[in-house]
Amino acid sequence: MTTLLVQNSKSKFIQTSVYSNIPNTNIIGSSIDSHLYKIYYSHNPTHAIFCANRLTDEIIQFISDFSSTKVKCFIYHDNLSFEILDQFKELPVTHISKIKIKSEYKSVLLPKNLINSQLFYNNASITKKESIVCFVDDYETIPESLSNYLYPNTTIPIKLFNNYNIPHYQNLGMLDETSKANILQSHKYYLSIENNKNDYSLEASLCGSIVVDIDKIQNYETIEYTEPKDYYDLATFIKESILI
């Protein structure tokens, strides 16, 4: 049995990886938090993905202890860090990034339009609500472009999710990836807003929802459904690029 340990973070790649289902593979999502060695001796992971922005002395020591012999270690860069690339240059560590990394570092390039199609798909048995779903994970405050269309400025039926920092009548709470998929499958519209690092437009399309750009929201009811663009399945990526 292959066991993949994934260090939890807010990144969509990390969150959706934890919810992947791969035959003969056990995927463990954990915040780690000073329990890495305990996790290792309890579950014996064969592979591990750590987050560049959440590295600790314990993780660095673990990579030094095990990456050459027992665990195939990866470091995921949400924002590429050359300092971390150099720090692990002498160890058998593979870096994962959306940006192509120089060949002197061992790396895996994240494909564009990477998606967990095991979670996000069109469930035709669910009747869609007429509301508009919007995920606001990465914002400290409501963007002005969005606040103009929230209560009491309008009565457009927008439902906000996934941000503790936004106290608003229309902010309805936190969701994990499974709940996000259920929400998209059960709502007719998904609102895409600018500078959202964790945009779910492709996932929404796969779930049969209409993607509405923020600058077209006033006429959202006239927008037609668009078939999803080509995508790369996440489970396939993990099998072909991580679990090798």
C-alpha cells in the first residue's frame, strides 16, 4: 500500500489532493504541527508533500532524515521561493510549482486547469437553486467590485462562503472541498471575481453551473451555460507525477 502524507494548507491544490481517491493509495491530510515524526511512525508514508510557506524546523529535519532513504519528499510552492529551492538543493527533494523551475532543481510543473473530477462533476439528479455562489477564501475584506452588489445595495441572491474575516449577512460559513462540490452541483450560478487565487470557474462548469464574471453580474440571468474547457485530472497527475 502506498501512503501519501499531505501537509494541509488553504491552497486549492493541497485541499483537492487530500480528497483524491486513488486505488491502492492511502492519502493522509494533516496540519502536522510538531507531530510529524509521530505521524510517520504511525502511518509509514512512502510519499509526502510539504508546503513551502509552512516549513518548520521539524519538517526540514524530517526531510534531511528520510528523503534519501524512506520517503519521497515534495515541496509545493504556492508562490515560488528560490531561497527554499537552494536550501534543499543537495537533497533528493522534488519541487511542485505552477511556474517552470530551472532544470538544476528537480521539479514537477503543475498542469493548467488541474481539477479533481472525482469531486466536481454534474450531478443531474440535483435540482439547482437560482442563487449565485461565490467563494472568497483569499480576501481580507470584501472587494469593492463585489460589495456593490451585496445587501443592502442590491437584492441579487449572492451566497458567500469560506472566509472568517468577512462579517456579512450573506457570508454563510466555511466549506471543505466536498461541500464546495455539493454547493456548486446544487446552484445555478458561480460568481468569478478578480484576483482570486483559488478560482473555481472550471469546477463550476464541470458541475453544470453558469460562470458569471463580476462585471456582468447585473445581467446574470441572461448568461448561458458554457461547456468546460479541457482539463487535467488531479488523480491522474498524482499517479503519474507524485506516486512514481
